[in-house]
Amino acid sequence: MRVIDENGAQLGVMPPFEASQIARERGLDLVEVAPLANPPVCRIMDYGKFQYQQSKQERTSKAKQKKVDMKGIRIGVRTDEHDLEFKKNQAEKFLTKGDKVKIEIQLRGREKAHADLARQNLAEFIKSISFPYKTEQEIKRFPGGFNSIITP
């Protein structure tokens, strides 16, 4: 097997017993890094320290990720103009913060017979939003009405 020491220098090709003996003398571990290579490559390192640094790197990369929240807005078929304006402003505020917005239109009782009107109302509401957005999910039927998801 090809052996690399803790500083990155190559020690050459040697039998496994000799490599593990060198690692033991230095108080470190012998770790196989490329088992499919010909010959296999092993590295002399402190494996506990290596694992710690890997987990630390994962934590920092996870902390740097931006988490996108999903905000919801519900309207009804009979929602008044002023309320729709308020909900539109709310949706624009969510979009400016970088959140996704799920817009739902609820259908109750006999309103379910006028699904085409509900779909039209939802489409008009989405078109009224002035902040630039992309439609992630088109208007889709679900048991209580219709919904759509938009992203900034």
C-alpha cells in the first residue's frame, strides 16, 4: 500500500504491517483514504482530530446556508377589496424578505359549486402582486379549495 505521512509527504509503497508500525511509533492512526487505487492509499493521521474538523466544517457550512421559510396567506371567495389589498401588501412584504408565499383560497359549503370563480379570484389576486416573483407551483386544486406557491 502507498503511505502518506501526517505532513503530506509520501513514504512510498510498503506492506500494511510496516505502515501500521510506523503509525504506532508516531502515536497516530493509519487510515485508508483510497481503497480502489492501485496500490491502495493510506494516510497516517490523528483520526479523532480529523473527525472533529470534519464535523466543525459541516456545522459552519450549515450555519451559512440561508433557510427559506414558507409563509401562508388565506383568502376567501367573498373577501372584500380592502382585505385583499391588505393581504397583497402582506405577500409583498414576505417576498421582499426572501420567503416563499403559499396563497390559498378556501371554499366553504356551496362555494364549492363555483370552483371556476375561486380559481379566477386566486389568479387575479396573484396578478395584483407588484413585487417581482416566480410561480413555483401553479394554481392547484386541493380538498378545501385552491392554492399556489410563489417565490421572489
